[in-house]
Amino acid sequence: MSAFVAVARARGFREAARLSGGSASALSEAVRRLETQLGVRLLNRTTRSVAPTEVGEGLLLRLGPALNEVDAAIDVVNGFRDRPAGTLRLNVPVSAARLVLPAIVPPFLAAYPDIRLDVTTEESFVDVLAAGCDAGIRYDERLEQDMIAVPIGPRVQRFAAAASPAYLARHGHPGHPRDLLEHACLRGRFPSGNMPAWEFEREGEEVVVDPTGPMIVRIGGGTDLLMDVALAGTGIVYLFEDWIRPYFDRGVLEPVLEPWWPSFPGPFLYYPGRRLVPAPLRAFIDFIKANAQA
């Protein structure tokens, strides 16, 4: 059953083997035995892809949370060990993987050498249990009622606008957020299709603009490309200040409309409150609380 869940989630035997540290042939044999025992096909296989059948999707939906509960029960035993051990699975946006986790993960893994961290990056808000994860990180504390939120990383962050010196030399500096409507702006779109507007605030005045430009990328995976295009002088970019700050320090990008940059609350680690907290997750929660950032 664990093999089936791993393959169905990874959409492939090789990828599931890579993520689990096993072999593709062993996973294939385990799934074959399960299908034989149940008398139904659970996965449709082609040379290029693997996908659950309708029956497989239903089984995956029920098995995922059940196997997570088995892992949690085993973690109760881990609680009696001298040091927590096991795998901690996190689902986080690319921004958190880039800006929040690098300061936390190395000292955490050094403090808990028996814990293995498995991080999945995804921009959509997901059911962490159904996704096979122990916890997630998101920038909104308005979660489902059975979720517990714990602050993680910087508690205040800002959005920033920036452009290359070459672009600003050609087109000038915007003096007001509405001036961006006359500029080439590089935009991002969420997997849901939503393209967030650019928000600015100064001395209580809030301005929201929806500029246009020569390029749109998917938020997360396409952000590095967005930065490369901005560095080439193609347009103005609007991202987390911490993401852009190294480029300011090197002088390859310049701040745009800095007095208008809005601040927002930092991210939260969230996890289901209706289950036993696995030992690796409990260790992670205790670690971030003990090393909380202002």
C-alpha cells in the first residue's frame, strides 16, 4: 500500500523510487501484488506516464491519511528515543524555500542528525495530509479550523519594485504607483490563473495597480527567469524585498518607488491539529519557536 501511494503521488515508478530511496522494480512488484490481491487495476501505465485509475484515485484518497496515521503512531515510539528520528515532510512555496528555510534548515539538521527533511515546493494552498506531508508553510494565517499555525521566519516582510539601471536610464523613474501603467512591467501568475495586482502604500494611502508588460511567468518556478529578464533591462519587477535585496547590494538593480513598498506579515508553519504530532515535526516546531525571528 505504501508503494502504491508513493507511485501514485509521484506519477511514476522512477520518481517514486528516487523520493523514497528504494528501487523502481521493487515498487512495481509491490503494486502488482496489491492489484492481484484486490483484483482491480489501480494504475494506468504507459511508457511515458503512470496515473491512478478511477478506483486507484479513490483508494489513494483514503490510504494517504491512513498511512500518515500509521507513521504518526510509529512516531509515538520515536518519542521515547534519546533523539527524534524519521522523515519530516514539508510543503512550502518557492519563496519560503528561497527566503525562509535556508536560515533554519542547516542548524536544525545539525541539531537533529537522525531526522531527514523532505521538502516539496508548491504555490497552491494544499491539504498537507492528502499531499502526504506533515506540515506546510504559507503566508496567510487564515487556515481551516483544524489547522494550527506557528510563526516561522521574519515576522514582517515587504514587497519591492525594481529595475535595472539601463531600463531606468531609458524610461525614467516612476514617481507614483500609477505611473507604472506607462511602463513595461514583468508579471507573475499563480497556478490557479490568478495574476495578483501590485499593491503600494504610503502614509495611509493605498494604491493598487494592474500594469501590463512584455512577460508573465508562473509564480514560483518562473521567478528566476523573471529576475533574469529584469536584469537584462526589459522591465520593472515586483517581488519580495528579500529576494531582490542581493541585486540592490550588487548595484545591478535599483529600487523603484521605495517609499511606497508595502509590508505584510511573515509566513506560518501550519499542520493538522486533529492528529498526534510526529516526533520530527514536534522537534521542528520546538526549534523554530526557540529561534524565532523578530
